[in-house]
Amino acid sequence: MKILDQPKTIRLKIMDFLSRREHSEKEIFQKLSYRVESQDMLLQVIGDLVKDGLLSDERFAESYFQSRKNKGFGPLRIKNELSQRGIKESIFDSIQKDTDWTACALKSLKKKTNGKELMETREILKLKKFLNYRGYEFQDIDKAFSEFSRENL
């Protein structure tokens, strides 16, 4: 593995990562910290890319948020995953403020059940546990089950 010792080569490597998908500053630092000669140089290059608008935690968070929400994950799980990637809670809060999490939970519930009616308590508890694992809050899960029951009457 080649050690990156010039700011230009570090910048090119980061641009290579960014050409594939958005990254957070923390992800870039973690990926390259063991491959650079000087971590100060890496931090400087990351700072320059942020200044140039090529590396943005907000843009990464928005992209990641949409991807995970579309896959059926809830706010608690997405928030936790973003914080692990170095994204501040305030950025998450600004992105998700207009999201109807009950509707998202209902969509995940319908997908999981294939639209069939639920009868057994055991089955309902299993599905509630599934939605909880996915990161939905309990009030959203309960509202989603209420709407699901109304639709299947």
C-alpha cells in the first residue's frame, strides 16, 4: 500500500472517494489516516475541500438520510448511524423536521406484511419488535398499527 505524502496526492485520493459517493469528514479521515505520512496534512486537505464546497457533512447527511429512509429505517436508527459517521445532531434535526415518521412506519409495516390482515397477538408483537429494531419510536409504531387496522377492516 502506497503512503500518501503530498497534499496533491491526498486530495486526488479524497476526490476519488467522493466521485463514488458522498462522505463525511470523519469517514474520509478514518479511511486515509493510516495511509498518510502526516495527519496534520490530511486535516489541512480536508479543510481545504470543505472550504471549496467539495466535501460537506450536510450534503452527506441529506444523501444518507434519504437512502436509509427509503429503505424503511426510522429516525432513531438513522440518527445513531449518522452520529457514528461524525454528523452533528443539529444537522439531522434540520433534515428530518418535515418527515412523517408514522407514514414511513406504516409503509414498512405494509411491505413486511404484504398487506395481509394481522390476527394473532404474537404476530403483532413480532412486527412491533421489527419496527422498533428499524428505529421507529413507539408512538409512531402504535399510530401505524392503528392506521393499518383501519385500512384492513
